[in-house]
Amino acid sequence: MGVTGIGGFFFRSQDPKALKAWWLEHLGVGAPEGVWVWDQQAGPTVFEPFKADSDYFAADKAFMINLRVDDLDGLMASLRAAGIEVIQKAEWDTMPEIGRFARIHDPEGNAIELWQPATPPTD
């Protein structure tokens, strides 16, 4: 008996309805208005507290969500076409066996890390 996965992610917002619509439109995260459950693909999840003085994400934020993606280049192109700034840093991709990363921010300044896990080698 134990935890089988993350059941939800809840956070405060200045405009919950607009923010929910932004996440759904640009990232496909969440569910349409009136629907509560978002079915997602099974896969790896990292659960890792950071030191309070970490500079990996903004000091005034208590969290940063990391979203697993299957086509980072395609998603980045779509986000840029929508006028959303996409940040990439070489130091985020120093372990190719882990995968590739990019970062965006939602309209309320919350950091969203996009992670395309490395494809396991085929035998």
C-alpha cells in the first residue's frame, strides 16, 4: 500500500479561469471547463525538494512544475509562434542520458520546465 502517483497540482492564481485556459491552449495541460480530470501518459516523475536558496528557479516562487514532453522542438516552435518566450541553456542539457530541457513562464510568471526524456537505447 502506498502512493501510486501525483493526483493533482493545485496553486493560487490571480485569474484562475484565464490561467487554466492558457495552460490548456499552449501546453495541453488540464481539462476543458467543467471537466476536472486530465488523463495523462504514464512515465517517470521526479519529486525533488530544492534548497531554499537554490537559483534553479525564481527565489520568490515556492515551486516550479516540470512537464514531460514527447517533441520538445515541435512544442518550442508552437510556443514561439504564439509569442511565448522559450528559454534554453546549454547547462540544462549536459546529461544527454537524462534528456533535454527548456523553460517558459505562464502569464502569472510561474516557471514551467519542459523535459523531453532521453530515448532509451534499443538493443
